[in-house]
Amino acid sequence: MQRYHFWSALLMLCVLSSIPHATAQSANDTTRWTPDLSMQYHAIAGAAMAPDGQLVAYVVREPLMEGEQSEYQSQIYLASADGAMNVQYTRGEHSSYSPAFSPEGQHLAFITTRSGAPQVWAMRVQGGEAYQVTDAETGVGRFQWAPDGSKIAYTMTDPKSDEEKQREKERRDVQVVDEEHLYSHLYTTDVAEASDSTRQVQRLTGGDFHIRSFDWSPDGSTLVFDHQPTPNINSGFTQADISTVPADSGAVTALVEQPGVDSDPHFSPDGSQIAFTGQGGQAEPVGLNDVYVIAASGGTPQKLAETPNRSSSLHGWRANDTVLISEPVRTSSHLFAVPTSGASPRQLTEGDGLHGTIALNADASQMAYTYENTDTPENLYVTGLDAYERNQLTTLHEDVPMPPMGRTEVLTWTAPDGTEVEGLITYPVGYEDDTRVPLILSVHGGPAGVYNRSFTGGPSIYMTQVFAQEGYAVLRPNPRGSTGYGKEFRYANVEDWGNGDYEDLMAGVDLMVERDVAHPDSLALMGWSYGGYMTSYAVTKTDRFKAASMGAGLPNLISMVGTTDIPDYLVGHMGGEFWDNFETYERHSAIYRIDNVTTPTQVLHGAEDDRVPPSQGREFYRALKRLDVPTEMVLYPRTPHGPREPKLLMDVTPRILDWFDTHLGRAAGSE
């Protein structure tokens, strides 16, 4: 993590002393969409279903912003599947999350920070006194009950050695980059009552590999896990293998060891097979997750039928012949059953919207899940797997005001080369048809992100209903490179950033102008990460936008690949290393076309961003200043690749609105 001293302290002062007036004016106003109101729509951040399907534990995350606080807190709630009971299960000033029912359903374990580092605690489902199960020096990463309920397995990052601690104490703690790693490894411990001081902890793995996820065999004899070469995020883009280890200790045995990423292993109910997601024996850093099955004893993996988007998230098994996965489908997300026979996947959920936070009971006959759509905030639901239902368990936001919303529609248009593109348009609150209004083109990150049917009133970097409240239409396209439309579409902008994807975006803008929604002289542009890249590139190609806001953008792909923590992802999109093809990197970098820019462009960046280092934003900002193009740069302190603190998150949308209003001539006293 980078350290910041005078420079960052100065930037912190600049950020916090100049929060736009819109935030202060809108405090406590519940009659219109404001950042304050959007922050009241809390997230469900995890769920677990009891083995018999009768209870569901779920996690509610909410912001704490009183006085000096600017953080999120999570607490666990417990609901009955019939909707008769819904109570808060954990309380206090410390967060609790990752609930998991014991196999017999009588206890609930969870991770909490109440004793310092994240540790597993357990409590009887009926209530009572919670007791601490783990005392992991660096904290628990993830955990899972053993099938008989007597133990849990968990991961812990290696602690620093005594020598390393002494070097830190003596201020001799120099770092050799990429040479000194702290790996995550697998442990087990007895689940004993608090009064039992004989609890046994056993380390199962060690060595130069980093464990990501794991699963117990049904008989409790073995654990299967996936691992990457180092803890660095970049290594996980190109290599991850799957191995097994005896649950009572012993040698690690390779199960799937081949080029590319193979991950997220799950034992079948009878223990004879293991399902996992993989890339088929070659690295696919742009992104590919097909479903495979292999015999638990080893052998050749069997690839199952391809899912619509080939980006599966694995949830487990139903019986011994079906694997359950979820993935994006255009602007929605759904659960699928994938037969091990090779038959086509079958979609289990229905309707337009997002199905997430999926939790299954022991035999996968029932499921708890969250659902939301553009006009409906997230809540928790249950259904049987044989027949989809939307039985609502929570009314998380029944007391949160919901002013009139700007309506959202899904649109389809055709790019100049014939590519079909989909996107969402949110109209201003109270919009009347055939009225031309200012339009914001909002570009998502990734590039393999997607704009979907998530609730438009909730908190995010770009608060859609807040823009709509202020009279803007917001167009959110899914250009080539987006996820949810299949592998071919997701790979369609490889070695083509800023060209075909740019045409996809502008064709959407043209459609809005043609339909008399967008005023052609009142266009604005914004985007974060890859969206920031497209913002920087677009203003070098057109002067149609009267204002732009580049969030965590990457205008120089050569300096970016040398400083980002995920160079393999960028190299995958560019088709090779920059020293083998300078021309490709330069052609797709906005900084080499910077003298074309006339659009007033705001630059926003996290001061602690390793994904897109703030030097990228500075390059663009300094060049614009030297060209006398109107600009400002705002650095968010303590912020990685996007705001993590609620007060800083709330700053972004009002700041962009001020910039757009000023340069579109909508602000009082603007030029």
C-alpha cells in the first residue's frame, strides 16, 4: 500500500473542503433523489440457507457517517423461509458477516471483527452467547464447516516472520518487489464450546502457492482447493490449479494442473466428482469460465455444455448429475442447471432483473436469493428449484422514501458495422416525450463490465436517479467487450479499444438525438476505469460533448501496463507486449492524440489506486492544463480503484453535476 504524506494531506484538504454545494443543500430532503437518500438503500452482502431450508441468514451492510465516521458496517439477520420471522441476529459496533449454518442446523458460524482481526465465532441458532472459534494471527479469509460439524476449515494469510517484524521495528523494512510473499493457506480447527481450552488447530498446506477457495468432501476425509502461484492479483489472470489434501494432514496432490485458470472446485453429493470452472488448458486473461467435471480420484476433465455467456459462477450441485451456476444474461442475471450428461444448460430463474447472493439448502431443492430491477430495490426471496417463485422474505427499504423516478428502458441499436448493441436509457424525473434534454453518456468499466437492470436509485459511483432528478437523461450502453452477450461479443474489442466500441457508444447517442430525447448541443460524457479510458479517448475524437468527467481513466496504455497491478489483463486485450508493438499501444492511447482535445474534462482518481495508478490521471490533467483546456483534478484520499468510504462515494455525483452544469451553461453564473 502506498504511503502519502504532505502531498496526500494537501489533496485530502482540497477534496473535503470543496464538497459541492449540492450535497449540503440536499441533506435530509426526502422529496427528491439526492446522494443522501440513495445511501439509505442498503445492500444485502451475503446469505446462507439452513440445511433443511427453514431458515435463512443474511447480511445487511449500511454506511456509518455520523461525525468522524465514514465506513460500512455489516450485521447478520435471521429469517424463516415462510416469512413468519425476521430478526436481527448480531449487533454491536463491530461487523459480522459470512454466515454459515452447521450441518445439523443448530449453530450459525460467522466472521466478525469484534476481537480485532476477522475471526470465526459461533452461536446457537436459537440465540445465546456467541463464542470465538478461531484465533488466527492475521485473521480468517474464508471458512467452511466439516460435514460432521466437528471442525471448520479456514484460510489464513501467513503472518510475518519474527525477522520481518524485527526489521519493521528497527526501520530496516525495505521491500524487494515480487519476491517476498505472504501466502494464504488452509487450516482446520475443532468447533468447541467457549469454555473448552483444548481446541486443536492443524495446518494442512504450506509452500509457495496462494489458496483462493476450497470445499470439503462429503465424507470429511479430503479438501479440494484452487491456488495461484502468488498472492498478486495479476497471477490469478493467467494461472490457477486445483489440488487436494487429506483433512487430517498429508501430502498435497495435484488434481488439475494445466495452463490457464481452473478454479472454484465443488464436490458432488456422493463425493465421486468435482465440478470447477476453467479455461480449457490455455490462459484467457480477457475472461472465460466454462464448467468442467473431473473424477475426484483424478483423470481428464470433462467440459460440460457451454453456458450463454461462458462466464459461470459455480454454486454447487443438485443431485450427482447437475451443476448449478449463475451468470449475466444481457442486462439480467440468472441461475442455470448444467447437466453432467452434456445436455444444454437450463435456466431456472425467470424475469428481467438481477438474481444474486444465491444460497442453497443441503440438497439444493430450495434457494434463497436477492432480486432487484431498475425500479425495485434489492430484497431477499426464496424459491424451490423445481418451480421458480419469488417469495419475498425482507422489506429492507419499506421505510425509505422513494420519490418519483426517472423511468428506465432497455434499448437496442445498430452500430455502423452492423453490430447490435444494447443499453439502458434513464429519462429525467417527470420527463415528457419528445422533449430534448441534456444527455449524459455513461460508460462502464471492464471493459468486460455490463450495465444491467440494477436498482437505479441506489448508491454507486454514478447515482443514476440523482442525475435524472437534475434534468439529465442518462444513456448507459453495453458496447462490444461487455459481458452478458457471449464470448464472441466480449472479445470483440481485443486490439480495438477506442474504435468499434467508440462507434457503438456514439451510435447510441445518435439514436437519442434522432428520437428527440437528447439535445445535440447538451451532451456530456463520463466513465470510470475502462469507462474513464473511453472518456479520455472520445474527447480526442470528437468535440460533440460540452463536458466530460474521466474517473480512474487510463489514457496512456504504455505507462499503464508498466504500473498497473494487472498488466496481463491489459496485455491480453492489446494482443501482446508493448515492446513488440509500440504502434498498437500508441494508436489506442488518448495521450498521443491529446492536442485534439477541446472538451472541458474533469479528472477524478483514487490516491491509493494500484489498478489504474493516479499517475494516469495526472498525465491527462497536466497535458490538458498545458493546452489551456478547462480541467480540474480531484484525488480521493485513502481510495483504491473506487471510493470505499461512504462520505467520499457521496462526493462523486454532486461534483460531476457541478462540472456538467457549469460547462453546459446550466449553473447559476456559468459562462
